[in-house]
Amino acid sequence: MTARPAPRLPIAAGAALTVLLVVFMIAAPAQAAQRTVYLTFDDGPLDGTSNVLSVLEQEQVPATLFMVGQHVLASSERKALLARAKAMPLVTIGNHSFSHANNRYKAFYADTEGVVADMLKANAVLGLTVKPVPARLPGRDVFRLRYVSRNDLSVGEVQAASEQVDFEFVAASDFDVYGWDFEWFHDGTGKPVQKAERLVDEIARLFAYGHMLEKDKLILLMHDQMFQDKFDGVVNLTALIAGLRARGYAFGHIAGYSPAD
Ligand SMILES: [Zn+2]
């Protein structure tokens, strides 16, 4: 078999290509420096989810809602919230388990098959069929993505090592597991601890010092319940989005956080 000569570009086309490449090389560093915030909301559908969806719709920003299967089954209102969220193109629904480990995390992660079964059960309730399914494990800041992996060392090294098998099996069961870089904390009454403006300052500092898993990308954890107040809920979340926008940050779809290949 003889090799075919490579087709030659006409000189004009070649020159145009060079110009394009130069333009791209000049433009590329600016693009790479774009700082992106990934808004994530855990534990819904709950009181607060409706406000979250309204603000996302109003502000037209993408976000991920990591939902709990048994919260969906609690009432027809909760089922309607899931349906409303799924109908929004900017919203990604993620799996946050069926049981939320019943908030007994050590016991939950001692049973690997149980963990995987609980996650698959939530897929069925949430109607998540496109693989890999974005997921966040209950009570654990763990990442299992193609190029990003991290255990939750806040539980101690021995416990983290013993739970590792769970995370590998969940990832192998067609889940992309996302942790978080920073949390907007809430107090005992479910209200945000810091004012939105303060949180934006803290996020700016994290970007400045590069304190995140992936450069220039920050996954922010919040909880739906934090926004349940009829008035303050909407005001606080709207203020956060406005503050992040004013800093020039982009808002990302979680699927774009880690490249697929
Ligand atoms: Zn949770």
C-alpha cells in the first residue's frame, strides 16, 4: 500500500490559518483565566427549593441540585418540585442518595453494597438515566471524576481509607462524584451564617490564593433549606449571584467542571 501525499492547503488558506492560530494564542490565556463558580444545592426537594428555582430562573444561571430520593417521595408537592427543576434547562439534577445515610455516616459507609444500592435506588426515584449520573455522597466531601480524585480527610485518615472502597464502587457504578471547595454555612435555624457580600469576599480570597481543587474553578455548597424564608431566601441568593457577577466570575454547568476526555 502506498501512502497518499497529504493534501496541500492553498497559500492564501495557509496564511489565513496562521493568522487564526496567532489570534487564538493571544486569546487563549485570557480565556484560561476565567474564574468559574459552580453553584450546588444539597438535600432537596425541601422547603427552600422553590425559592432556589425561582432565583435561578430569574437570574438565568446554571446550578446543580443534588437531591435526596426519600425527600421526593415525602409528598406530591416535593414530586412537583423535582418535575419543575427537571424542566429547567439550566438546572442539573444530581443524586444525593436515597436515604442520606439516615445521617449515620460511619454505619452507612461500612456497607459498600448498601451504599451502591442506596445510590441506585435514588437514580430510580429521581429518574436519572443518562450515565454517568452526577452525584454527591451524603456527609462526605469526596471527588471521583475522570481526572480528579479526593477523599474526605476531615473524617481522619483511618476512616477515609476504610471508606475508599465505597467511593470506588460508586464511581464504577456510573456515577461522577462531586465534592465541594467551599460551603455557605447555615445556623441551627437554617439561615445563612455569613451575609452574601461577606461570602463573595471569601470566595475572591480563595480564588486569589488558589485554594481549590481545580485551578480557577470553585464548587460552592449550599443547602435548599437556607433559602426557605419567603423574603430573605430570595434576597440572599439573588445578592450572592449579583456579587459573584460583579466580580466577573462565570457560572458553570457541573458537567463542564472536569473534561470528559
Ligand atoms: Zn446532604
